[in-house]
Amino acid sequence: MTIRMYDLAGANPAVRFSPYCWRARMALAHKGLDVETIAWRFSDKEAIAFSGQGLVPVLRDGDTIVNDSWAIAEYLDKTYPDRPVLLDGEQGRALANFARHYAQNVLSGILFKAIMMDLFNAIDPGDRAYFRESREKRVGSTLEQFQIAPDAARAQLNTALSPLRAVLKEQPFINGRHAAFADYCVFGAFMWARNVSSVSLIAEDDPTHAWRERMLDLFDGLARKSPRATA
Amino acid sequence: MTIRMYDLAGANPAVRFSPYCWRARMALAHKGLDVETIAWRFSDKEAIAFSGQGLVPVLRDGDTIVNDSWAIAEYLDKTYPDRPVLLDGEQGRALANFARHYAQNVLSGILFKAIMMDLFNAIDPGDRAYFRESREKRVGSTLEQFQIAPDAARAQLNTALSPLRAVLKEQPFINGRHAAFADYCVFGAFMWARNVSSVSLIAEDDPTHAWRERMLDLFDGLARKSPRATA
């Protein structure tokens, strides 16, 4: 039976931009597993109530339901141990958790400020009131005030990427010779920006730019082929 | 035959503060290996000329000479495979490299500005002219101008520690349930600050503070027992 995954969708249902859903999409592709994604909106809490919570990704694999991208990676490694591993060993797992927090605490924080209004415009009109209210409460200002200019975002990102840049001068992927779940965690943040915004945030001669290109090429261009919102 | 290690020493030869030497000291202890450290000064290039370069740590294990803390970790894992592993597997190794660059590019950059004058005063008087000239050239200002106030350093460090803090809320060590080389890379930066300066940079309720305390306790308090420079 095909695995199904609830995946955050924009006003254009083909546009998928959740960084957490992208982690799971890449993890499924890493395992060579087919998935049928189901377009989901912030307001569709009832559609995933069966998972016992209100966030995507939610995976349904036969009778098993798993939510949370990290739990999905662990589930896939446990259930499909003969496929390429996502989180390898105690050290690989623990350190991927560090890369995950670097992605969501450091990189996503900057990207969020850079793409805020593009993100707002890309989501479904029915989601916008919820999005504005919840995010303005979280950041403590209006979305418009929270947004920063591309130059400021590029400067902040340039600094924040320094450890990643140094690593990617020495190895092709964050996980080493081959991409794995730490790569997908960081890449998810960049797919979020890519699929809602046309702002260019990384210089083309930056090693992290070349890494992102390699990530876009993985699995027959899975991420590169994904539609982007048009303004 | 006892392993010997050339270890950067201060005006007080018992004060050892090189972050790279601390990585190696902790790695040796992790392997349960005894080491005889040899106090070394920046000006003693001749003493380590046998290693073909001019930086410490330099390890001599029988007929084998290894310099560079990362190479030392790899050497120890290869030579003593039955002892606890420092860099475990492809993913563990690749991701430890990310933690290493986070330590030296992000954390050490802030610590350097915070402890600059304490560091200058802790090193041997014979090393100070070399240190001032090489470091002022590197940072593009006088040491005195480069130094930042403790409050500024605490604020910068508080931001920079955000991914580490998040990880250490979920697991006791960066490497997971047990400390290993990624922990030693990050810890080395903090030992550098601890052994030359009395400035307090991390709040006591920060999870990174508790982690540092656990690190100080490892191997029968190896790091905690190490002498600190007195102003």
C-alpha cells in the first residue's frame, strides 16, 4: 500500500514549502519509497485529527501513523532497515540533532525574516488570517515590520552559514560523502525559502550554494522539479 | 612507552589553555591512554620541528608523530580500535566536523574577543611580542581595541549557543549519551577561556553551563583540576 503524507500546500495546491514536510519528503526518497502527498492547509486541523495533533507532516504507512519529521526519519530507519540509513549510530543521530537545531534555530530564523511577506502571499487565502495572527503573536510585531531587506538577510545568512561553509569545503554533504537526514534538515529550510520566494540569498561562489544545487539534483531532481509560487 | 604530547603552556608552565591541545588531551583520556605533556611555548618552533610544522598539539606515540587535533583523534581511533570510539562511522565523523567548525568559527571567535587581554597576560612573556604581532595582523586592530566587554560577549555567546542549548536540553552530550570528539572540540574552546580568564560568560541556568560542568568532571576531573592563570 502506498505511503501517504499530509503536506502543507499553498494557494496553488502544487506549491509545497513546509521545511518539516521537505525533510520527510527527502527522507522517503532517500529510502526509495513512493509517497502520495495530500495537500493540506493550516485550517484543515480536522483532516489530521486522527494523528492526535495538528501539525504536518503526518505519515500514514499501512496502519501506522507517524507525525513529526524527526520521528518519521526514525520510523523509516526502523521499518526499512535494509534501505540507506538516515540517522546512523548513536553519534550520527545525536549530531544530526545538532544540525537540525542549527537549521531551525539559526538558519530558519533568518530566512523567516527574509521571506515573511512572500510566505504570507504564497499561502492559501483561507489560511492567512490564522497565519497572521499566530505569527504576529510569536514574533511580537506585524509581519510587515518583521520582514527585513534582502541585503540585511544576505549579510546575516552569510555569517550564520560560516560553520556550514567550512564543512562543505571539506566534504560534499553535511553527512559526509552522501546526503542523509542532517542534510535534509538544513535543506528543508532552504526549500521553504525557494518555493515561496524569488529572493536570492546565497552568493553563487559560496560552497553552500553548490551544496544546495547538489541537494536540488538528488532523487532525479525531486526538489528542483517542485513548483514555486509566483508573485 | 608513554605517549608524549607537546602542549601550549603559559607564563606559569602548569597553565595549559590551547583549545586544540585540550581536544587532544580529552581524546587521549577518552581512550584511557596515559600521556606525558611537555610544556611548549609559541617561540619553541625548534622543539617541534621534527613534526614538520610549527603548531601544537604534536603527539609522539612510539615511532609515530601526529600533529593536528583532528588527525590525532583519527590516529587514536585507528591505533586503539578496542577503546571507546571518538569519531564513529561516516555520519558521526562528518557531523563532528560540523561541530568542530561551529566551535572554531562561531564560539572561538566570540571567546577570543572576550578574553583577548587575559590571554595576552597569561602567555609567557617571551611569547608576547610574537603573539601581539601575529594576532594584531590577523584581527586588523590592536589587541586592546579588539577586546569586547563581558556584557557584549555574553550577549553574542547567548545567541551563538542557541543550537547547542537546544540539543543539550534533549541529550546530555553533543555526541549523545556519552561525550566524544564533537564534545571535545566544543569544550576545547571553553577550556581556552576558563584557564586564562576569570570572566563568567554563560548563565548558570543555561543547559550549556551544566554540560560544561559535566565535561569538567569527566575522567576524574581532568579538566577541572587543570590550573588557571591568576591575574
